Amino acid sequence: MKESGMALMEVLVAMLILALSATAVLRMNGQQVKALTSLQQKQSGAWLADSKLNEIMLHPASTSELWQHGSQMMGGATWHLRWRRVPTTDPGIVAVEVEVRQNKKQQPVASLRTWMSIKK
């Protein structure tokens, strides 16, 4: 006599496979959200660093060889910036570094460096 339907063991195996698949999908989703957040922070930091470099290019006398600090609000968060002028081997050119952090003690989210000529 043939039985129709599934045995209890088959149902349990199917539920186990479904549960493992769902767990893997949820874990992958969580990793993607974390990566997206990190990318958003890096992009915001890069925008702020680029903005500060443009500001320095407009007013080059406002920088010194010592680190200068500032804060700026963007995207509902306070960002901490620091910048300085770095001498080069060519006396007519200086490097300018800008670092952006979300927390003063953490590593920079973005760091940019450019070179500019000094008018004599």
C-alpha cells in the first residue's frame, strides 16, 4: 500500500534547511547594512575633506604647519576635522593634509592631501 504525503522526518529536514537558509540570508543582510553604513561615512568624510581643501585653496594664509582643528555638522552627526600645511623640498610648493573623523580618538574616516604653490 502506498502512503501519500510526507513523513515527519521529511518535514523536519525541510524545516531545518529553511531555517539555515533564512539565517544565512539575515546574516548577509546585516553585513550589507554594516558595509553600506561604512561607505556612507567614508563618502561624507571625503566630501568634508574636499570642502576643507577647497576652503584652504581660497585662503592659503589660514593654514600653518601645526595641526588646526575644527568641527562641522553633516548628516545629523558632528565631524571632527584637522588640517595642516606640510613643507616640501621645493620652497614654492607646500602640501596640505586634511583628516576627518567622527570621533576625535578614532582613526580618520577620510584623509586627503594636495599640493599648492605659494606666492612669494
